[in-house]
Amino acid sequence: MQGVAVPVSMVAGNSFIHRLNPIAKLVWVLAVLVISFATRNPLFLIALSIVGLGLVTMAGIWRQFSRVMLILLPVATSLIVFQSVAPAFPQPWTPIATIGPFTIYQEGIYSGLSLLARATSMTIFALVMIMTTHPSDLFTSLSRLHVPYVLNFMLAMTLQLIPVLQREIGVVMSAQKSRGMKSTGFGAVIPSFVPVFAGAIERVQQLSISLESRAFGSSGHKTSYRQVAVRPVDWVVGIAGFAFLAVCIAVFLNTGALDMSRTLIFPPALAIVLVAAAAVLFVGFIASAIWVVIRA
């Protein structure tokens, strides 16, 4: 599975972020989600992403986090390229530079950078929560808030789906290797799809039987073998998340900083560098993926 698995699952650790109550982390994720969609200010969104990277450092999950971002970030950079030549803004557009037959517009750079920073900030905070939170702890914490356990179960299974499928692929590819078949690269993953999906269907059947044997659909008090404590610091962090959301919205509305497309001007040299770097990163990622497939 080397070079194939993308570890979007909990990373064991004992950092401050790991020990936080899942609800406190969820509050911050939702706050960042709302703020990211509420503003088109790329400077604020970039600053928010930097704060998220600080949380990644505190949690000590850089190795696993970087493996996910190495796949997501090159694809996200395509937003700058496409938006720069075809802005999602009402015309007229303001041209600021030219690269061959393409004209780069001020509104396009602003829009592309905003969309990229928005996606990056949301992804970073979401990954920090997922990689530092045990799904059962989140299930238990939401249950204490009287969230319907059916919704809790759906959320917990969603968080566990990718790791489960990764383990299934690892087992199948190990079996292929023991039989002298190719065991690395995308060429080895494709033949494993059929047994993996067959195993997933069988797993769903087993899960259904297990849920019925535990009276999943019955009413009554639900218990969990995992107990999650709520400490004073969890209350402080959670309330700080709500306060951060309220303050940001108030500042944006009072200062007009929700949209700085008319005041934030990009120099032509900076615009060319941004578009060229984004294009090289995106095309390089696509070319490397095609090369891996052909090589396999």
C-alpha cells in the first residue's frame, strides 16, 4: 500500500488537541466553515489557514496531514488558473497581465485566491479534528447533547469508512503479492476493487446483524464503553469558538471587509507568478498521476 493509502483517520497522540473534548473541536470546525463561506477576504482566510497549520504542529500530525494535503492542494490550485482567465465576477473585468493568448484579470486572481484559501482553511481545521478525535468519543459526546443516536451512528460510520476500506485494500493487495501479482501503484489497486467491494457488502450485512442483536432501533437510554469528560478548558475552548464566530461576523459587517475585491489590487508580476506556480503545480500533479498509471 506504499504511496496509495491516504490516512484520513485518527492519529494516536497525547497532545493538547487530542485531549480536547470532541464538541469543543467541532464548534471550531463549524465556526471556520461558516466564516469561510461568509467572507471572500483572501487575507483573512490565509491567516486562518496559518492558524490551522499551527494546530497541526501542536497535534504532531504533520506526516499524516501532509500526505493528505499533497493530493488535495495541487487540485485546489487549479482554481487560481481557471478563475484568473474566466472570473466568477460580473463584467467588466480588469486586465492586469497577459501570458501568451491568456489575459489575467484582477477579479479572477482575487476570486481564485479566495476560493483556494477558503477550501484550504476549511480542510485544515476539519483534518485536525478528524485526525485527533476518536469516532466513538465524538459519538458519545454528541449523545450527551441529546443528538439522535441514528445521526451519531451515521457520522461515526462516515469517519470510519475510509480507514476500513484502506485496511481492506491492504489485505487484498497483500494477498495479491503472495500470489506473485503486482502489489504497488495504481495498477495493483484496480484489480482489488472487486474483492474490496464484495467484502464491503459482506461487512454491511454483518453490521446489520450486529445492530439488530444490540437493539439498535429500540428506544431507551443508550450507553457507551467510552466515557468522555468535559473539563473547564473544554468549555473555554468551545465558548471561544462561538465568540470568534460572532466577533468575525460583526467586524466583517461593520468594516466592509467581507469583500475586498475593489481595494486589494494585485501587481502584474505577482499575478503572473501566482498563475504560473498554480499551473505548474496542477499540471505536474496530473502528469505524475498519468505517468504512474502508464507505468503500472
